[in-house]
Amino acid sequence: MEKTLEIKGMTCNHCKQSVTNALQELNGVNHVEVDLNQGKAYVKYEEGKVTEAQMKDAVEDQGYDVN
């Protein structure tokens, strides 16, 4: 499965890395690509192992807003 998350509040490469790391730590996430300029994270994951809510919570825990 693939999901695109819209993320507000990322301003630098450190932000990008924080979001990437938070998502990659989730069990079931296979690949993460964060586009800082567009404010989006593209996530490939295994359905049934991780939910969209868990992905959103992981990013929000880093201090960013997710739509």
C-alpha cells in the first residue's frame, strides 16, 4: 500500500530527517520519501501491520501537523 501524508511545519533538512526516522521506525513501513518543498511524505507500507493513524501520530509526535 502507498499513502501520501501532507505535513505542515517542516522547514529544513533536520525536519525532513525527523519525519523520515519517525515513520521508518514503525513496524510495517517499508519505504519513506519526504519532499521538503512540497511538504509531503510518501510512505509504502504493509496493510494490516501499520495504520494511517499510527503514521499520523508518529509525525505529530515530532511536532508537525498532518492533514
